[in-house]
Amino acid sequence: MQYKNSKKISFTASSVKKEFSSEQLTSYSGLSVTSDFINHCGIYRRLEHLFPTTRHNASRFSTAQILSSVLLASLCGVHRLKRIENFTFDALVSRLLKLPKNIDEDTIRRHLTGLGERGARSLHELLLDFTGLQVSRCGLKRVTLDCDSSTFTVYGNQQGAEVGYNSHKKGAKSYHPILCFVTEMKLLVNSWLRPGSSYTSNGVCEFVKETLAALPQKVEKVFFRADSGFFNGGLFDLLEEGKHEYLVKVKLKNLKDLLAGQTWQPVDPRTATCRFIHQCSGWRNPRMFYAVRIIKQMVEVDYFGEKQFVPEYEYFCYCSNLKGLDALQLHTLYGSRSESENWIEQTKNSLCAGKTITHDFLGKRYSLATFVICLQFIGAHAIPGRLLGLAPRALYLPRMVYPSAG
């Protein structure tokens, strides 16, 4: 069926002249500069190229305008679709995105749902392509991949949100995304949105395989670092086949009993280390384990009627194929991954990534993917300075700077 009016709806963001007058006041005046920067980075243009929109009779908005409105709203802390509708009423937002009228809630939901799984995949491939481009641009031959997962607590009935481990609010529904950063660049290179009931290591082999495939051929060596949720024999096999290095915290039910039977070498009065070879159930090969034992405190116990003070130990155990480092050095190296956890918190809380409330899982994926792409573009402009050891201006722009009267 052919429509009478089937022209494509083109979208090019506009720049707004700033005036200190009492006309057309907005509470998002800082958004003008941000939108100009996003436009300069080419995000609007790429969204328009990726999702061309054909005008069908009453169609008034392009898909790029819809996604851009969700993106800008998320930057300003606007999460609900109804509030995004009110957000597009703002005179500044309307002029920046060249909206003929405000975008109502049903239109946003219909566009996001209509893109389907194919559209979500296209947006994700754009993210991976840009990952390879930026890493190639920096000329790195060895990169560190820090992987971690996080919990996005949600309320109400949102598709895909399920009850799982949630340290922030026990028993609440959530999403459990998995994220990966290139540490040297402080760049979020890949992310998967998963239901809250997903275990940390679910799909991790496919996730890492996809991330490795996105890296340019210039990268000869990858150092993978993650917490105990990624303690997975299949993942180690994958990394070893690619001749990559890894450092992952050990998670075993009988770990304390296993460590108690090892021979410990004292480092100082409070610290001791050991290393040993162990093969877990289901593994194809045994691997090297490194452990650190630290005296946490001395506790008083009753031993055959006599009071004695015995040490209470705190154990740290890692599985790694790194050469030339002892257990204490690996423990220090693992501790430096805490910075990636700070990046996740900034992404979640300062910029509210993935918090756009939609009732369908695809809509949530689109909002998160669009946001991650924005972080990619913004972060890329500070990469050269980071490689030179200079402090980046701001990889994550705090959303508090956007709402301001003007």
C-alpha cells in the first residue's frame, strides 16, 4: 500500500540565540549549550541516518526527534514519559529539536515500540562501531577492560523488571545491566540491559566476545578485570584462547576451607600470602590462584576454660594468568578497579542513565542505548588528554548544571 504523502521527515537540530530578556523564559537554559555540543559531536545526525522516517499522512515527528527528546530529558533528570511530554512543551526544547508541537506520551511509546528488536540491535551496533573507532583513534595496543554489573531499581510494573539481588532495596523489582569500560580511556564501550533476576555471569561469555570483536585489530593484548560475579570457567577459556590476560576475584562455597589448608608466607606481622593451583568442577584446565590473608582483629575465645586471643582473618583470593606478579601485587592491581564502580554510580545517579520509565523492555533498551552513545561521544573529546596524563574536564556532565532560569 502506497501513501499519498510519503516524503521523508528530515531532522536537523537548531542552535538558539541566548538573550537576557523576560521573554520565553525556560528552566533549562543550560541545555542550549549541551545540545549544541551534542550536535557538534554528530549524535543527532547519526540518529537521523540510522532511523530515517517516512511521513505517513499525519506523521509529524521523526524517530531521531523522539530519541533526541528522550536523551535530553534524561540529561535533565526527566524520567517518565508523561513528564517528557511536558518537557517538550518547553520553548527552548521545542526550538532545539524543531518540534512542530509537543510530543505526547503515546507518540513516544509508539515510536520506541515500533522500532522493534531490529532497531535496538542497530542502535547497539552503532555503539560498538564507535567503540572501535575511538580505541583505534587513540592507537592503544593494550587495553584494560573493567567489567561490572549494577542494579537499577524500578517501581510499578515495567516489562523485564524482576525481583533479584538488590542491596539498595531488598525485594524490589529491578534491572541488572552489565557494563564494560576501557580503563585507559574511561570509556563505556558496551552495555547489556538484563532483567533483575539475571545472575551476574549470565551471558558474560557472549558479552565479552562481542566486546572483544568491537575492538580494532591494533589492540594486540587485553587485560580483563572483574569481581567474583564473573568467576566463570567458560570466560577464562575464551580469554585464554585469545591469549588475553585476566584478573578475577574468586567465588567458591568452600573457599575458606580451601585457603585454610594452604601454606602461607608472611609478608609482615599482619599480612600473609599464598598461591596454589586448583581446578574447579566443570573446568577444562586447572588454574593458578593467588590469596592474601590479613588479620582483621584479635578476638577473645574460651579454650578449655582458658581465655585466649586468636586472630580473625580476612581473605582475598584471585584467579589470574598474569606473569611476574605476586599475590600482594595482584591484590593492589585489583583494588584499582574500584574507579570503574565510581563511573557506574556517576552514570546511574548523576546522569540517570536507564531510568526513563517505560512499560515495555524495548523502550527501556532504547533509552539506555541512546544515552550510552551520548556518553561515548562526549567522553571521546577528553580522551587525548587522559592518555597524556592530564585531568579530563568532565567525562560525566552533572545533570544539576542544566536546569537554570534564563
